[in-house]
Amino acid sequence: MSFIDGVNGDKLTKDFIAQGRQCPIAAVVCLCRQLCEILEYVHEHGIIHRDFKPDNYLVQEDGTVFLVDFGIVRDLRDDPQTTLLTPTTIGTPAFLAPEQIRDAHAVDPRADLYSLGCSLFYTLLGRPPFSGMPFNDVLQAHLNAPRPRCDKERDDIPVWLGQLIFRLMAVDPAARPKSAGEVIWMIDCARIPIVNISEMRSADSVSPTVEIGARFRSRPDFISNKLLSASGRPNFVFHEDSRSEMALIPAGSMDVRVEKLEATIALTDFFMDFYPVTNAQFQAFVEDSHSRTTGDWQQHLCTTDDLQRPVRNVTWHDAWMYANWSGKSLPTEAQWLYAASMRGSQSHPWPNGISLQQRIDYGVPNNADERTAPPVVGGHIPNHFSIYDLCGTIKEWICDWFADVPFGLKPNTGKLHILNPCFLDQGTARVVRGSAWSEDFSLISLYKRSKLPPAQSSLLVGFRCVWNLQNPSSRD
């Protein structure tokens, strides 16, 4: 057995607290990625750790992370009844998955992912998600209590990271990421800089991230603490009032061929919301602006989880009022398609190479019962622009008026070269893009488009916003 010279995750967190600091976001993300690489390897070999917690991973001076203490593992390669002779509930209460509390012999890899979520919560805030209560109350909280949001308690936690940890700690294993590899994908999409965790323990160390402040129209502040893109713009910006993080969609072009129309669509840099606007964000807008909305969006607010689902049953006018309040805009049809299809290069919303089961999660399998509500935002793997839920969650309102040919273009006009198109001619309906959670997953396509009168609402339609760095539109 080798000796590992390192500090455990619990002491790492306490060292930061003793210095009057909190563990830097970049360090936590890099720690999480290394731990997920370990869990992915362990799980692929049929091992469930069952006692994953900060005490049981070590960080060496060079930043290398080790997972230790495999004393109560479950080995899936053995017969289910031949696991270690231990009590029904085993593990450390502060980090136990609900299903492990019920029966430690019936867990799968997602129990370790739950413990990972609790461990990240602890590292970021210096306490586990449920603490300050008797042992049995902690267990009951894991089983029944609403999950706290770490990004609500620490302002510099990115919304995407807060949402990821919230999903990892879901009561229902099916609501968590499917594997450690899926968590790695989400982290890689966030484009966080690589850091040495141990070097950042020093009180005089400085995070290698770049902080940028930008005034967004007259309000509010957008702040990024991520790396700059090649164009010198931040890869991400954060909107304080609506608690929404936006990803940079870099300038580029895509070729569009519809019927007898051929066009090259060019777009300048813009930012797009990571997620569709949630019920919680829309509720904050209504309370702050005292706006009178026309859609019956509140009928879906029954549980705490519903606040993190996409707002729906809102009219186009409701969506436009929210965008105007936040200093943003609704996306043009060209922007939505460009961001969703990776510059027009693919017709499906999921990354190439993901499993059939993960694709099924974007909609309803054939002959399955219809789902009654969309999933919590962030429930699908993001695309390479770090945009989530563009299909399989909610259909989305678009800025453009509807025309039979996208962007209001006319066939038989030769090949067009168009910059930032937006069809603003008065019509009777607005464009709706994307596919909803209730649709057959095999029919989901990014190229599907529909229409809806702007004064109507639908249980299947919500929206997200963009920040335009240049106003549409011009044509050659």
C-alpha cells in the first residue's frame, strides 16, 4: 500500500475558512472534475464507494487528487447478496444519498454522485447541506427536505455550478446526472481555467481568473469571472437581477437552404441565457416590475422544484416585457438556430456520441405515458456553446414574426448574404422554436419551427433571452 502525502478535502476547506476566505470557484470546479474522473473509473469497474465525503479524498502538493477509504464499497460484480455484512444504513449522515439511507445494499453509482454534490456544497460554503440538527433529523432531511441552493448563499457561485450541485443532490436518482462522465462534460463546456488547488491554499495567492465588469444598457451590471474569449470578450456574463448566466456565442456564419432559397447567414457576437427563464426568475420580474402578465403561468407553482422549471403558459408579450425589464432581448430565429445547431452543423440538440437512454430523456419514448411537466432546467447535457435545454424541455418564443420561409426571405432571389437577420414585418403570429418535453424523442429536431399568435399562451411554450452586441439587421 502506497503512502499518499496530501491534505484531505475537509482540512482543505477548513484551511480556507481559517484564513477568512472561501475556496475559489475555479479550484472547486477542478477538484470536482478530478473526482469525477476517479468515480467514472471506479464505477466502470463495478464499485460503489458508499462513503464519498471530503474526509475521503486527498489533494497532493501538485494538485493531484486521490480517493481513499474503500472499506464499505459495494461491488456490483458480485451477487447483490454477497456485499459486505453491514447494517442497512451505512456511510456518513451528512453526505448520504436518500436511497442509501433506505437500503445501502440497493444503491448504484448515482448514490456516489449525490455524495459528491453534498461534498461540493460543503467545500463551497463550509458546511454540509443539512447540519445543526440531530442525527435522525439529518437523515430525514436527506429523504424529504427541499434542497438548498448553494448559489443563493454565495454570490460568486455561477448559476450553472449551483444548478449542477442542485441536480446532484436530487432526491430522485433519475433526476441526477446519469454518470460521472456526464458531470465531466458539463464542466468542460463551462471552459473553466485549470488551476493547482494546493497552490491556491496560500493566503496571498490570487485566482488566475479574469474579472470584467460591463454596463448593460442603463442596468444592471454584468460580471464575468471566467477567461476571455479569443475576441477579448468574456466567455460568460452574469445578470444579477434575474440571477441568470449567459454564454458568449461567438461570431460566425451558417448556410441555410430552404425550398428554392440559399443564403449564408452571418451573426456578430451575442450572449445567450444558459437556460430557459425559470418560474423563479419570472416571479421575481413580476414582483419587481409590478407588471400585469396575461398568461396563466402561476398555475404550475405547486412545489419548490417547480420554481426551477421553465416558466410556461406565457404570451409573447409577457416574454417581451421580461426581456425589456432585464435589459435583454428575445432571440431572433437566426440567433436561436445558430446557437442550437452549432452554426447549422447538426439537427439534434444533444452532443454526438451520447447514449440512446440519454437521447430518450429529451422527450417521450414511443407508447410511453406523457410527462406532466418539463424537467428542472439544466437537466440535459449542454452543447459546445454551454447552452442547455434547447430541445426536449420547452418550446421557446422567438423575436421574429412568422413567415413561411425563415427570416422572411424570398425564394428565387439567388444566393443571399445576410448579417443578423430578423423578420420584423407585421404578421399574425410569432415564431416558436424547439421541442417540448412531451414530444416523441425520435421526432425532435432543431429545424422544427411553429407559430403562435403573440397574445396566446401555451403549456408547451416558454422563452430565454439574449444580449445583442449589435442590432439586427442588414442584407447584401
